[in-house]
Amino acid sequence: MGRGLADNFAAARNVFDEVDEALGEKLTAVMWDGPADRLTLTENAQPALMAVSLAALRVLESETGLDLRRDAAFVAGHSLGEYSALAAAGSLTVSDTARLLRTRGRAMQAAVPVGVGAMAALLGLEFEPAVAIAAEAAQGQVCQAANDNGGGQVVVSGDKAAVERAVEIAKAKGARRAMLLPVSAPFHCSLMQPAADVMADALSKVTMKPPAVPLVANVLARASSDPAEIMKSLVAQVTGTVRWRESIAFMANAGVDSFYEVGAGKVLSGLVKRIAAGASGTAIGTPDDVAAFKAARAT
């Protein structure tokens, strides 16, 4: 994660150094040398993913002249990526973002004992039928739609038994596939309320500036530039649905036809193509990706 960027660009190394300093430890050593099970702990994975996103962005700025204020209509991020988007837009410092995500990861893990909660992906079902399945499966427990990812992909979250019931109900109601996910906690459901309380306190202690370009927030699925509203949405996001399908549709309806996934992975750029007809989704997370983006801007 990000090693190629750090090896080739000083701008990326500066971001990784800043994150290490903010956390008081060499997170980059875990990212690049392992062990993998330590990196996948959510308290490490969240700031690590943010670090790669910001490193890639800083490289784009230094190597291609990218200026979000001039070149972008909106920023957005999926779940923890919303913090990365705010750092990218200058609302939060990289150091504050790293510390917030470390806190967020620890709080989300601590909110529910391991094994009590679960998450499952329901594929081949639109959002409304998936919500109805979650409600049917709850039976007095928690089972909620956690992620509306678009393209017939909805993730449900809650008490393990309820989520397991949702998987079986979804299969019976024609889901193409329904399966439990290998996650350590039931994110984005009401069981995460203790973590939301922790984040409300943590966010109250940082300075948030208006973003250079509007943020399309997960729980709002519309643009906002108001720091107070954005902070409130970040707290609500811990227990609320990530409305990614609606967020992409909002941006597409506002005229956006080119989406760039900056950081590790290509999942979101793939989802864009399934949500917004005719829109392009491009992932930028390696030196080769940076070179391709630079070449495209030069033409």
C-alpha cells in the first residue's frame, strides 16, 4: 500500500512521514512489511488507507499541477474515505485526520464484542427490497442496511443471528448471491452508537475548515460546505447508511462525468460505471497510474 509512491515521489514520502509522526509510530512499517493481520486491524487500516489516498493526491498535485479547487466539482469518500476526502479538500489536516481515524477504528472495534455482530453482502437486489429483507430478518434484533453501494449491491449489518437470517431470506427472495463478510464488527448500524459518541467528542476537539470544493456526504447524499453540518454527518455516518449510490447519482446529475478514485484499490471506480451511465471511473494509486493521468492531461 503506497510503497511505490513513497519510493518514487517526495510528496508521497512527506505524507507518510506526517502520518507516522501524528500517530507516534511507524504505521508505514506495518503497511509495507506487515504482518498483514496487524495492518487489517481497523485501527490501522483506516489511517493507512487515508495515508495512501493523500499521498497519491499530493503526487498528482506536484507532478501534474492538479488543483482540486479549479479542477474538481466535488469530493466524496466511502465510509472512512470521507475523512480522506475532507483532508484532500483542506477541511482537516493530515495529522488530525490520521488521529481521528485511529480513534474511529478503535471505537468501532470496541463498540461490539467480537462475534456478536456481523455484516453480509446481498447481491442482485436493489436497495428497497434489501431494506425490507433487513427489517424482516431483525425479529427484535438489529439488522439494517449499512451500505447502498449501487449496481444491485447492498450490505446489511447488525446482530449476527439477524444478519444470518437476512442472508437466508435474501437467497429465498432471488438474490444472485448473499454471503457473510469477513469483518471484525457490524459497521454502520445502531450497534455502533458507542463509537458515534466517541467520534462526536473527538471531532469537537479539532478545527474543520470549509472544504475547497463541496463534500458529498455519505449520510446526506448531497453536497455540503458547512463545517458544522459536515461534522454532524460524520457522527451520523458511524451508525447510518453509506448512501453511495445516491451520492454518485447526485454528482452525475450535477454534470460530473469523470470520477477519480485516488488511493488504494479500484472498487469504487468500478461501482461508478454501474451507477452513472456514460460516466468514467479511473483509479489512481500507483506511479504508473500517475503517469497515465499526467499523459491524459497533456493531450
